[in-house]
Amino acid sequence: MADVQTAVTASIIVDAPIERAFAVFTEDIASWWPKEHHMLQGQESHMVLEPKQGGRIYEIGADGSDCKWSHVLVWEPPNRIVFTWELSPQWSLEPDLAKASEVEVRFTAEDAGRTRVDVEHHHLDRHGEGWEGLRDAIGSPGGWPLELGAFAQRVQAEKVS
Amino acid sequence: MLDALGDPTRRAIFEQLGERPSAVVDLADRLPVSRPAVSQHLKVLKQAGLVRDVQVGTRRVYSLDPDGLAGLRDYLERFWRTALHSFKTRVEQENPDREEGESNG
């Protein structure tokens, strides 16, 4: 990971069988997706993942408005899902698919009751041009400031070896 | 270690560089900070991959690093860490209540 910095990875092991892990991750995405990272601001909203290849992931607001921010590219229950990340660095919808990155999530059974989940969010360089927009987000209400402070701390605390 | 954008002065420098590329002296003129302090802050921002510098004649000019995906990477890394912990909490609930939607078979 020293030079290739166009991806981020994250992993976790959960105490749940692989089928349940996959089902909760996908069909129950609304139950765990961090609320502060919803795209529709100022209203209650719900996250939906259509469980099939070509399905959409979207957020739907109480007023009926929606934000379709992803296409499911690979649907291989209970082992793998790949979906697009059609969001700009400002966490707004990125209509240009050429600027969308991709998220691959792999589920591996450690044993009957435990599952390893590996997330690889790659092609981040496609967002490159939007990167400077980061400064516009600084100080915007509901925007990045808290996250920024936190990520900056992590930048320093865990400067990748 | 210090954090890169948690410091208000560094954030101000970062924002100034978003407006236009600048040398240390320019930044020191525009902000209530001494030149050595500006240099120190720039060093931290550079180490964090948020700004870059080029030598232009006798001046070293700093700008936001458009190729520097460090900020975005770290932001998303943190997002996924948070998200996966939230997922773990949810998936490990003994009796998952499905308040809404259908039950699965």
C-alpha cells in the first residue's frame, strides 16, 4: 500500500453466520449505514439496496425525494457484492460515472458462526478532480468539519507505515 | 503527533491555499501568524498529503495537492471503519427485530 493509494480497505469479523452477515449488510443496509452519512439533508430518510445485479442503492426521504447513488455491479450472495460509489468528495451525487469509484465487499466464513468482512473501496483516483472541493465543504453545516477533524487526527495518528 | 486540519490556523492556511497558491510570506501577511509558524503548519499539511509545494524562482509556492488523495482516502477509511462497526453491532444482535419491511425466509 506504500505507493498505490487509490484504494482504502477495511475489515471486520462479526459473530454471525455468513448468510446472515450478507443479508444484513445488503437488504438491511438501512439498519447500520451511519445516519450522519445520509445524502438527503434535513429530513428522515431510508436506505434501500435492490438485491440483484444492476440493482440500485438509494436513499429515499420522507417527502418522497430520492438519491440513487449506486449501481450493484456484482451480486454473489453470500460471498461478494460490488457496487459503484457515485458520490463526490463533497458527499453529493456524482452524475458522471467516469468519476465514480467502486466498493467491493467480500464475506468469508471463519467458522459456522463467524464471518470476516473485507471492504475494498477502489478507483478513488477517479474522484481526483473533485478533491479540491474539499475546502468548500469545510465549515458547511452538516458537512465535513467533524469528519475532517477526526480524519485529520487519524492521518497523523496512523500515518501508514 | 499533531492533527492536520484539527488546528484552526492550519485550517485557515489550507483554506487560503484553496483560494490561490501562495508562498509562506503571502500567508503570513494574510493571517495573524508568524512566518516560522506558517512554515511549521505547512510542513504538517504537506506530511498529511494535503498540500504540495513547487520552487518558483526564489519562492517556494504551496498549493492544495489535487493529486493527493490522502484526504479522501483517510476520510473514506474512517467512514468504512465506522460503518463496519455499526454493521457489526447490528448483525450481532441476538433477536433482530425487523420493525419495517418484510421478514426473510
